[in-house]
Amino acid sequence: MEELFGVPMSVLMFVLLGIFLGALLVVVVMALRNTVMLKLGIRPISRRPGMTALIIIGVMLSTIIISAAFGTADTLTYSIRDVAINGLRNIDEIIVPARTGEGDDFRRSFISMDRFEQLQSELAGDSRIDGLMPQFAEAVPAVNPDENLSEGQMNLVGIDPAYLSGFGNLRTASGDDLPLEDMADSEAYVNERAARELELQAGGRLRIFVDDQPIDLTVAGIAENGSFAGIQPTILLTLSRTQEIFGKPRSINSISVSNRGGALSGNDLSEEVTRDLRARFTDRQVAARLKDTLNQPVFLDALGKRRDDTTDTDLKASLDVLFLDLQADSLNESLVAALADSDISAVIVDVLGDDMREIQREAVTLLSELSEFLVLDIKFDTLRGADQAGTAVSTFFLTFSIFSIASGIMLIFLIFVLLAGARKSEMGMARAIGAKRRHLVQMFVFEGTAYALVSAAIGVILGLVVSALMVGVLNSVFAALDDDFTLQLNFTAPTIIVSYCLGMVITFATVAVSAYRVSHLDIVSAVRNLPERLVVSVPPSLSSRLTGLLKGIFRPAVFLWRSIRHVLKLDVGPAAMQLVLAIIWLTLVPWLLDVLIQLFRLIWPYLLRGWLLILIGVGTSAATLGIETLRGWSWFGAGVSLTIVGIGLLARAVFARGNVRADVLDRVVFTATGVIILVFWALPTSVFRPITGDLGGGVSVMFVSGVAMVGAAVWTVMYNADLVLGALQFATGRFRQLRPVLVTSVAYPLSSKFRTGMTLAMFALVIFTLTVMSILTQTFGTQFVETRIATGGWDIEGTVNLTTPIDDIRSEIDGIETIELSQFEAIGGYIGIPVQIREVEAEDQEWNGVQFRGADDGYLHSSSFDLKLIAEGFGPTSADVFAAMQSDPTLVVVGGSLLDDSQDQEGQAVARVFHEVSYDDESMTPIEIELREPRTRTTVRLKVVGVVDRIHSSGSGVIGSKAAVDQAAPFPIPITTYQFRVANLDESKEISQDIERAFLANGMQTVVLEEAFDEQLAATRGFFRLFTGFMALGLFVGIAALGVVSTRAVVERRQQIGMLRALGYRRSMIQLSFLFESSFVAILGVVIGALLGIVLAYNAVSDIRADENIDTISFSIPWIQMIVILGLTYFFSLLATYIPARQASKVYPAQALRYE
Amino acid sequence: MTTGQNDYIVHATGVHKTYSTGKVTVPALRGIDLRVRRGEMVAIMGPSGCGKTTTLNCLSGLDEIDSGSVEVESQLIHDLPDDERSDYRARRMGFIFQLYNLLPVLTAVENVEMPLLVSGASSKEARQRALDLLDQVGLSDRATHLPAELSGGQRQRVTIARALVNHPAIVWADEPTGDLDSETAQEIMELMIRLNKDAGETFIIVTHSREVGEIANRIVRMRDGLVIDDGLSGEASGPDSATP
């Protein structure tokens, strides 16, 4: 894992370590200087072991969540890196042909051995490269005739053992050297994976098919996976034998490059070697022409703008060099390398916008001719991908557990507020006899630090245990997907350090804030142990607040100045302390926080009056609507919510001048504010669309709406607590025995608004996210439509090897005994080709990469795709359009996703391809497009005459006649994918297996589409459930909070418990009272969270249904799962309260009454 | 005055109670014998630490005893299971403490009605009775106030109202005026006398206050865990003394 939220882990580690050690140093210095407060602070830890244990559990929950997220990410990164390093070993880059040449065929281009040998001599002096391997690789069908097992797409790799130097020797599975050079022509090595899948052993028989011809081989031995033997099922032959089999003497199709160094260290040279190789393969003349083409003010202006706009520092630097090199007098090597870099060339094409069509056309043509070879930095890319995957996973987990972490922080805050409550009179006495506020802060900081040090350590360990459990679940998901990828548990030191420091720093900061709050207690009420009352001070004057801000800005300088002054007085301790503080502040994070806090203090009085909040809210919403980059429902909603709160505060300030009672005014204003915010967020976004337009959503909506809705609901409930109590009393009127218990069990939590509100919010937030996730899992983890509808009417899909296509599948089936044509209602075939398209008439002339489905007549005739839009003159039915496509190969239909902005699988925004028509339109006219085959750059003109309904998940990309691409490619293009509609669906599985067996020689691999869909959905549900489970960790926070609150309540209310017992409360009534109290908070939190979650999920599903135009997406609540989640939450909440409740009931009344 | 055994609402014999804090053992009561007649107002007095509050706790069943016996209304209170003893307290006893011990989260009227609710009275009945009692103690206008919003004297009146709301046979009061100024203490004492006379309820009051002692029918004096004068016979009562 390399980054977290864009910050490199190494930087994060050092910053956090700096803050942690700095903070620890400050605490140690403080402790040494004030041992009395240290003793007072840490004394309770050993005195109340039960309470200490509970506090440590509560404090460590945030750390567990953080550590579990990091641990899982580490494991994923390590596992992918392991695959890359052990799979590729010393292979660092792969060189493949970039252009087509004589003797090439569809998708295959060759390099002559002469060119390879020339290249080898050219690179012989390059000390960074220690090996070049000529390679011929192809996929072939393979069979173990003895076991009747087959593999349709087995890799066959031919290498020349003479060039193995630099790549390390190949080894057999048992670890011996693999004597490839001694192998006979009739022999082949297979790797461990191939041996496992086909149950092959040394000496066994292996049959492969090339151009429909069987070739029998004997297994010479089992090669260890990795390097040229690969990690997928692979057959290893000598290069000469492979060339002979494929009839391509002295031809290869790739060159592997080994950088100097081992499997991992070689990667360090990868960027440099790749750049130089790309420059070497660049045609200087073409590059010079490209330089001339691009060296024009209009392009340079656009390029400069792009350079200034980009946030990627590496790209910015590269574009800066490109910008200068293009304007240089002559072509230099750095420009050649830049032009040969695919990332840079992509930016160039992208920058060439609407007003540069001519330049764009020429540049694109020149770029296609620029290089002889493509250099793929395969290891570098894979390792980078591994790091990115790790980063993505940790970011994803942390993002989704943000409420759990927030709840954990609230719990820490709550714990320390309760601890302060426990020692209120002690602290009041300390203050009365002269202790300063900072002494109280110190006392709590000492105690908090002790808890944080221990709980962060335990939290990290338990987090890694949770991570191991999650890895187990993920591995079972991979296993269900039939994927060979297995996660290997691995945690790195930076991750453990960052987890610990982050947990520690969060705890420490929360303790410091709560200690500060506690230190402001009222001495009299503290001494007399009266109800909580903090000192209500008049806000400091404007000048004082401004001074505070200035001090905040110059704080490090102030610390340094103080340190110098102490040094001059030879006061070493304080000098060191001030110096340490200066260093901590200079790590920027505390400094920034300090300035922000001072800024907040400055504006706080105006925020309280409401008008500034209204300005900020309205400004935020307006900016969201007006500025394209800020568009998003979350920001808009946040702005509106702030405005509503601002209006409430303003109304309160205005009416407060009248004769309205303060408590009545507060209740009316805050209830109205809460309810309006709730209603605003509960309404579907479509209600506001006439005003706001489509603002887009995303996962952030869940967080912002969660905070806003839960906050508003808790606020409303707490301000109307007495009504809840009244309603409960009314409702329980008949149950006379329960009534006194209910009265106290509701009255107590409602009287402590702060702690009850916090606990409620913790429960509600976590339950809210769990509800949303559960409903979305249920909704999107089930199929919206029948498989046959989704697939356009097909039941089985079969793919054959590119090198062993089937000429005429119908006549072949006719000749096979095991299958009858009558078993099929329809058979169709196509080939999927990545192509580039653009609208002829559009202003934007950028090429867009899409998948083209070049279909045969059978497919076009029998596919039952409904068309959402049919171009004028080609209807009225979808069948009419497909019939027209059979007779006119220039006609195509496109998938709905090409008509709108969307996201790719990695969540990156994909711009819409078609601008003339939208998916929601009622009609369309035919759209002229150009389609380009990317390798040959041959272009054909086509006409889009329909848009496939999104209900067909298989109807994406461009669908047309194969004849359309036949003319774009200089080679015959085979059909590689077949679709079958069976007469009897129940026989799908058997027929699928029969087809596979019958076309073994063609490498046919079939899949029953229904099963494939089910597997995919099961995997989706598996992942969703894992995330839901991870988020459920937050529930422990809520449950622990109840445990802590209850334990504290037993202590706090000991005398009252005694009194109740004196009044005749039975033991069971005391116990019940506590359990009811927890139930009240847990049930209220659970109900608030669940209801709000259902509302948000309903809106989300409705929005997606409307946006995607798929009526079959149905909102459904997974009742059983919800009941289990809510039930378990409630059960464990009761369990957490049971022990303190039992303790309370055991108290003797006389003892309790004596207790102070 | 000769009195039959059944005339005593409280009859304690040889009550011993020892507190142990692990390392230290403190004998709090060393064989208490005490009889209280129905409708009597008895003040238990003595120096700090002599065992007055412990006597009250043990005799009322709030605390366990080590040996001896305590009969309240002819029932051996410590032989009752905890639940039955609780029910008995709810129905037949009232308590007044120095620190009021009101539930801070409930209003005055809710505090007063609590014993009735515990005894199973209906909400309406409990509320009406609580308001009546508050009226009797002069706090009808403070019924909906929380304890924190009342003065010390007002809180003690609420406590007295709560102690009497269920028509108890016996009211136990532990330093009921200890936390009050003399004027308020006087008011509270007068209130207790009036209620004692009007309702005929038995009051057993633990107090330091000479004034409180003076208004009682009888003063029981204690020292070192022993009753040295029960105000009845003028004889010392101790572990070796005969049971009356």
C-alpha cells in the first residue's frame, strides 16, 4: 500500500510518528514536572480494573477498524505483487510489434529473427539490460487424451534456451534445472498449473490443435510456474519447434527483456529502460513531422493550459518538458521519448480539441506510424497496479467505515466526559484549593495517554485479526469465482506503525479536546456534585479573537521565541518543551488545526446568530449549481442544510428579543429546523431537479445525508424528549408494575441529553449505513431481469480459439452425433474487436475506444434486443432494424451507455461518445460514424440506426455486421464467440458440455449464461456483505458505549438506587430499569438509523431506476438480514448492560444510601 | 406503662451488626434492643459513629443484621425474602433522609407518586394522591419542578410527602433537618408533628438535633453501638440486659 487519500504512506508514517513521539515527549515532560497530577491521573487505572478494561475496549475500537482496513489492503498489495514478481521473475519489459507487416494476420504481428538479432547487437553494450529472449507465444486448445480433460485456451510458449542468460534458469517443479535444450521435438514441458488442470504427469500424453490439426506430444516434465512458464496453464517448447508447428520459421511475436538485477531490483531500472527503448524504436522522421505539426500556437496554448490544470505532478513535469521541447529548434531525444510515451500521446490527442481538427487528424496518423515496437513495462505496471489496488482497498474500507470511526471517536469523547463526571467533586476541590485548568487538562491527558498507549496496541493486533478473517472471506469469494488468485496474509511495518500512531493520535486528540472541555467546569457545582453545568462564558471580544488568530498563524515562532527566552534564563526544561512544541507545530497538521480552530473561534459568534451560516450555506449551494467541478448533490444538500440551520438560529436570535420563554423558543426553533432538514433529505432528488438540474450522486451522498439526517433526527428527538416520555407513560398505563420502571428508565437518558444524544447518534449512524448497504446489496445483488432478456435471447455462450475457428457451425453440428440442430432454437456468432469510433458531424473529433461486435446473420437475425431508440426510417420494430443490418453492413446499433457520461470499472469518468442524441430522447435520426481498426488504422464509415435498451446487459458497445469490419482489416476475421438459444432450458448444462466436447479441437469453452450471471451476482453479494460486515464493526462501538454509560450510571446513581430500593423497588425492578434504559437508547437509535437508511436507500434506488431507465430495478428490503442485524445489535446492547444492571440490583439499599 | 407485645410496631432484640472493610472489622451494633409503639414519634440520638443510622437501616430492613431479630408489625423483617421485604417497604414504610435522595430526573410530583406506582396504584390515583400530599406540605405550586429547581427545605418537604404518600405504618427519618437552616428545620419539624398527629403514623427519627429530640414522644440514646437509654424504663439496654 503506497498511499492513503493521496498522501504517501511513508510521509504519513513519518508525520504521524513525529506527532506521536512529539506528543508523548510533551506528556512525559509534563509528567516529570507535575508528578502530583500524574499520580491523580493514573491512579484510577489500577484501582478499577473492570472499568479500565471497559475503557480500553471502547478506546481501541477506532484503531481496530483502521488497522483492519490497512491490514487487508497490505495483504492485497502483497498478493498482487507476489503474483507479479513470482509470475514474471526476471522478465521486466515485453516488446511487441506496433505495426502490421507482411505475413501478419488478424491480431498477430510478427518480428523477424533478423530484426531480433540486430536489436540484440544494438543493445549488447547497454549495461542496464542483461537479457533478451525471442519468444513465440500463442493460445491453443490442449487435451489430455488419457484422462479426457481439455483446456480450450492453453498458452503455448516457445523460447530459445540459448538466450536464457539474464533470465535465470528455468526449473522443474521439483527444483531441478529444466533441460529445455535437450528436449526432443515430440516432447513438451507443461507448467504446474497446466499439469494440475489436465492431470498431466511426466511421460504422459498431451494433444494440442493448431489450424484444426492435432499434434501429439509427450510431457517431458513439469515446469515450475513463473517466468516463461507463466502462471496460467502453459506448455513450454523450444522456439524452433514452435516456429515449425505454426509454420513461421525465423519469426517471433514478442521479445522479453530482463533488466540488470533480480526479480524485484530489476524493476528499479524499468522506467529508464522503457523510456530509452521507446525512444530507440521511434522513427525520427515521423517524430520530426509530428513536432512540426504540434508546434503551433493554438496547440501550445491548449497544452500549456492542460499542464497548468493537471494535479498529477509527474505528468505536469512531463508536459512542461514537452511544451519546451516542441518549441526547440530541433528534435531532441527527450521529445522523442515523450512522444513515444503512450501516456503523453494520449494527452496530446486529448488536448487536440474541437478547433484543431486538421492538426488532430494529422497528429493521430503520425502517432500511429511513430514506433516500430510497443514496449510494455509489464512488471512496473503490475507492481504499480498492486500498490494502487492496495490504496483503493484501504481508501474504500476507510471511506465506508468512516461512520464507525467517527462513532469510535465519539465513544472516546463520551468515555472521558464520563470519567470527568466520576471525578467531578475531586476536580472541583482541586480547583478550589488552587489547581489551574491546565492541571486538570494534564491530569486527564496523563490518564488518556495511558489508555491510548495500551488500547492502540491491542487495537492494532485485533485489527489485524479482523483483517485475517476478512481475507478468509475474500478468498472464499475468489474460490467461488473459480479464480486461482489467493490472498496471502501480509502486514508491513509502515502499516502497523501508521495504524498504531493514527489510533493513538486520534485518541490523544479526542482526550485533549474532552479534557479541555472538562477543565471548564464550574467549581461550585463540581464540589457539591450537582448536575453537569459548564461555565457559560461571554464570547471573547473581536480583538481578542483576532489576536488569537494571529497567534495561531505565528504559533511556531511564538514557541521558538519562548524557548529562546527560557534558554537565556537557563531554564532548560521549559525551553526544551517549547522547542518540542515548535517542532510538532512545524509538522503542519497541528499548525493547520490550530489556525482553523482560531478561525472558527473568530466566526463562531456570527455563526451562532445564524446569518453567517446562511451566507455559507447559500454560497455553497450556489457554487455547487454554478461551478461545474463542484457539482454534486452532497455539496448542494450540505449547503441547504447549513442554510436551514442558519435560518433557525437567526429566527431564535430575533424572537429571543421578545417575551418568548427561552426553552419554548429553543424547542420550536430547533424542532422545526430538525424536521425541515429531515424532510429535505428524505425527498428524492428528482423533486429538486427542475431547479438544480442533474447534480449527480455518488457514495458521498450517503455520508453527507447520513450525518445530516441522523443529526437532525437526534436533535429533534432530544428537544422533544418529554413528549417521548409522555407517550411512553400513556402507552404503558395499563402495565402498572412496569410503569415505575419505565418512568425512570426513560427519564434518566432523557435528562442526560449530551451522553444520550451521543450514544443515539453512534447507533443511528452505524445502523443507517448498514441499512443502506443491506438494501443496496439486496437490490443490486439480484438480477433485474431474466437472463434470456439480459442476454438478448441467448442461453449458452461458447468461445473458440482464434487460431482454430469453426468455418460453419451449423453444418458442423449437423455432422456431430452427440448434438442435434433441433436442440437449438437459434445459433449466432460474432467477434468482439476493440475499435475506435467518432461521430462524423460532431464538433469533438476525438476517437473513442469501444468494443465492436461484428456479428453473423444468425446472430443479427435471432438476437432479441429491444431498441430504446430507432432511427427514423428504420422501424418500426427492433426486428426491422436487425433485418436491415443483415442486408446493409454499414448499419449498426449501439449500447445505451455510449449516449451518456458513465464510469468504467475502475470508477473513472468516461465521457459520452455520442453527443447528438441522449438515451432519454424520444426519437433519433441516423448518425454517421467513422470506425477505425486501431492496429491497421483502416477506417470505415457506418451509420447508427438504433440504441439498445439498457435492460440488456449484454447489449453494450457497437453491434453490427461482421462484414463491416472485414473491410477495415487486411486479414480474414474469424468468428470466435457463439451464442446458442436452446429449445429446452433444462438441458442447457448438458448441451453446453456436449458442445465443448464436440468442438474440442477448436478450443471451444462454453458457459451457461444463467450460471455465469448467478456466479457473478453471488460474488457481488459476497463483496457487498464483506463491506457490510466490516461496517458492522461500528456496532461494537455503540454497544460498548451503552456498556460504558450503564457502568457509569450504576456508580453515579448508587444513592438513587438505594433510595429506590428503600421505596420498595425489587432487585429485578432495578435490573429491569437499567435494561429498559439501554433498550430505550438502543431501540431509538436502531429505529432512527433503520428508518432513515430505508428512506435514503429508497431514494437511491428510485434515482438509479430513473437514471438508468430500467423499470425492473425493484426496491426491496432484506427483512431477514435486517432483523438479524437489528436483533443482534439489540441483544448485544442488552448483554453489555446486563452486567452493570446486575451489579446495580445487588447493591444493598443501606450501602447505596451511605455511598458518596 | 405496661404494653402488650402486639402494641409494638417495631420490636428489635439483640441486634448485632459488624462492618468489615477487608482489613478492618468495626462492630456497629453490639446487641440493640428496641421497642416502638404504633403512632409513637421516637428520636434516636447519640454522638457521631454510635450506630444511629445503622440502627435505622437494620431495623427498617434496608441492611442485613448479623444476629438478633427485628419484628416490624409482628413480621420478622429479616426472614422475609428480598422481594417480599421490598414489597413490604413499598406498602408500609416511608423514608426521609438528610440529603433528600430525590430522583433528580423526576419532577416533585413524580418523585412523590413513585412509591404508589411501585405499590401498583393506577397513574391517575397516584398523581392525585401525590398532589394532595404536596398540597399538605405546602408545595402544590412546585409540583412540576425538578429537585434542582427547589430549595433545601422544599426538597425535604417533597421527601416527606413521598414518605407519607402510601399511608405508611412507619416513617424512618435519618437526620431530616441535618441539611437545613434552623428556620426551615423548625418548619419541617412542625410538619412532621402535624402529620404524626393527624395520620397517626409512627415516626422513628435519627437525629443530632436537640430540637428534634424535644418534639419526639420519646428519646432513645445510643453510644458505641448500644442503646444506653430507651426512654421507656430508664434502664440501660445492652447485650446482657434482659428483654422487656
